[in-house]
Amino acid sequence: MFTNDLKKGTHIQLRNGWYATLMDNLKGNARCADVEGICREMGSVYAHDIMFYQDANKNWLPVEHTDKQKKCREMNLQLFGG
């Protein structure tokens, strides 16, 4: 499933291992999420940092990224390093 197909309320796992819940139905390079990190906060996350989503059966499944999201990640790596 592409990140653009994930719906509001979907539990996700980010590239850094943190978990979050999507708070919007938008498409593109950024999504609003309630992130459970060092502290709990709501804000934008890059779609290319979403690695897994939880389906209705509570299984964690990998996501696919669009070409634009992959290019955004490449640009971020060039600007900020890895």
C-alpha cells in the first residue's frame, strides 16, 4: 500500500522506530500524525519516513513510497546527511 492510501486513524511506524497515528487523509510528502516519541506530540512527518502500517488484523505491513516521496528523501539526505 502506498503512503498516500493510508487513512486517518491508521497506526504507523516511522523510520526511527517510533509509532504514530495518522491525523489526516492527505496525500503528498508530509502527513499530520500524533507521534509517540520521547514525548507525545502532534505535527508533520515526512511520508518517506513512514515504513510500516497496522492493518485491521493488527499485522504490521510495509508501505510503498511514490517517486516524488523518494526524491524528497534523496534531497533531504543531500541537504542534511543521513
